Amino acid sequence: MKVIALRGEPNIGKTKTLNIVYRRLMADGFKQIPSMFQDLGHEDILDILKKDNFTVGIATQGDYAVGNAKGDYTVKDHLETLNLHGCDIAVCAATLGQGKDRIMKAIEQYPDHIFIEKTPCYNLATKEASNTKFAQEVIGEVMKSMKKG
């Protein structure tokens, strides 16, 4: 499984950007795998989409290195779930900062991985355009991988 991780500091729009990716993939003909969608709260989702025998998993939640009281909701757990369900590509968020090293290590466990660096945009007037630009970059990587596969 190839991992495409949108990496950046907390609260810079990684979730919003990956939700744009999710919506655009579905608009481009990707279909949800039944019973896979999970609402993780706070606009975060985990889902698996398929098009032309190519499967893309998406986990917008990338904040937790440790997890919640049940021990789930970590990037590592999300990636394991997507891998277990046979995803060709996993798209995820990866939060940088103190105590977040395990997030990067979880992603780096997959030999075929790339990080796309998400920079902040503090201008409210251009924030959506900035998120859309990064979403297009992620989608470009997905499409490139589909052509190789």
C-alpha cells in the first residue's frame, strides 16, 4: 500500500484539505465501499473508495500519536485498517509537533510513502483556495499512482 500523507502543523487545514480530496474523488467516479465509512468526529472521516479496481482509503484524522481512551484513532490504526481492507493507496493527515514522532514512524513503516508539506494560510480570503491547491496536489499523486498500478 502506498501512503500519501498531508503533513503540517496543527490547525492549518489538513482535515479540510483532505475532505476536499474526498469529495473530488467521489465526483470523479470513485464509489464508497459499503459499510466502510466512519465519522471520527470533528469533521474527520475514514472511508474507502473504489474506481476501476483501484482502491483508495482516506483518513483525515492525523492528530493522534497515542489515541483515545480505547486506544484507537491513531494514524497507525487508520493505516492498518486501510491496509487490512486491501487499499492500493492510503491518503492520510500527519500532524507535526512535540510528541508526534510516532505519527511519522507509523507512516514510514510503509516503504512506499510520500509526504506533502501543507503550509498554513492565515488569510481568510485565500484559505479555501490554498486548501484546494493542496487537495489538487494530493489528487495528482493519487492519479499518478493509479496510472502506475
